[in-house]
Amino acid sequence: MSEQRETSRGYIAAVGAYGLWGLLPVYFILLQPSGAVEIVAWRILLSLIFCLILLAATRTFALLTTLLRSRRVMALSMLTAFLIGINWHVYLWASLNGYIVEAALGYFINPLVSIALGVIFLREKLRPAQWVAVGISLAAVIVLTVGYGRLPWIALLLAFSFGFYGYVKNRMGKQVTAVAGLTLESAWLVPLAIAELVVVGLFFGGLTMGREGVPHAILLGLAGVVTAVPLLFFAAAARRLPLSVLGFFQYFAPILQFLFGVFIMLEPMPLERWIGFALVWLALVVLSADAVRQRRRTRSRPTGDESSLTGPVQTV
């Protein structure tokens, strides 16, 4: 009974994590007239502050101190900070400029990018179904390129920055917790955030923090909380659910983003884009069905490791 209760809590935490990530565009739009650069800058600074408070509250500063002594962790965290910085800037710009659907596409194809990275860097061998999924996704990119009249660079940049981010995070090891990792990444990005606030304040009409009323200031001040809380939900889910189960929840966030972009923000979806998205979804169905089948096979083996069935579970 206790195990069932813990599993149920894991499902609730997973829905909370990916649900909040899926609703991020709503939050960012509410922050207008703040621009993407200013929002990202505040997000970096406030994430660092909130993470430091969390570390103090949970008495885990010792872990952060240990990580700071590791040259390998510091070097890798600098790389993940660079990647997540790109991801945050592109995603926020897309959310505020009418490209929420294309941003959602980036997270739909992210699992396929992770597979490609595994082949390139880890020399992993793909199963036939995975090759089919990759082929379908490439066809989808071609169709979407025709539909958009350009390469879907927002989706590709988000997918590859997120994919490389997950790859490097996995190389860092499990000793780097979600909060500790976000603390290091935010700290690396602080100089950039300060420079961005100075530039926006001096050359682009001034900062909006405090100038748009109390509700806006409160919303903008919650940027650190909005960034860290989904990570806490994800960490709670990861402790209670197998990664092979948790991996399927990663589609929940882009589904919410897609629905919001199409039906609330009324972003255009001509036939070519519907066909392109349908191909992406078909590739994900093939990939998921293969993962389920492989999981069942692995369960019958005493030495199976189901954590590898859906690729790395990545968070932002």
C-alpha cells in the first residue's frame, strides 16, 4: 500500500513538473512589456538567489562546496550554463514573438535529437524502429521547412541545445542534484545577466522592473521560483518512478505548449505544418512503442537496465 502511495505521488509530481514547464509561455506572456533579454536576465539572477535559499533551507551547502572543488564538474557546469543560456533566450524570444508552436516542435523532436547524439558521441547502435523514427523525423523537418518557407531554426536550436544540455548533464553524474546544478549554471550566467540588464537599462528604454505596477513586479520577481519549482517536482518524481515511465511524461509539456499556441494564441497552422507535426508525432509513436517493447524484454532479464530505454530524461 505504501509503495502504491509513493508511486501515485510520483505521477502527481511528474504531472506537476511537466505541466508547469508546459505553461511557461503563459507566464512569460504575462510579463510583457518586459522583453525577452530582460526576463532572462532576471530569471538567471533570481534563480541563483532562490537556489541558494533552498540549499540553506535543506542544509545541503556542503554538497555545493564539494562540487566547487571538482574541476571536472565546474568545467561541465560552465558548458551546461552556456547551453541552457542559449535555450532560455531562444525559448523566451519565441514565446513573446508568436512562435510558441515552433518552440513546442523543438521539444517534440528533442528525444529524436538525443538518439542522434547517442549514435554520434556514444556510438550506440539503433534498433530498426529507432531508425524508422529518425527517418520520419527527417522527413518532417523537410516538410516543415517547405511549410515555413525557411528552416525551422527555432525548433532545431531548442532541440539541439536541450539535447546537448541533457547529454552533458548525464556526463556530470548523479552527484549533481537538480538544485545544485541550477545553482552552478545560474552563477556562471550572472555576469551575462548583469551586462544584459545594464544594456537594456541604458540603451533600450530602461528596465521594466518596478515601472509596470506591483502585480507585474511580483510576477517578474517570481522568475526564480518558476524556474526551480518544476525541478523540485521532477526530482520528487524521479525518486518514485522508473525513468522508463518518467520519460513518457516529457511529451506533456510540448503538448500543452502546442495547444496554447494553436487554440489560445491562434498561431497560423497551414496544411504543410499539420503534415509536418503529424510526421513528428508518428515518429514519437514509433519510438514510444519500441521503448515499451524493449522495456518488456528487459524486465524478463535479471540484469536489465530500464533507465536506458527512453534516453536521458532532461529538464530545464
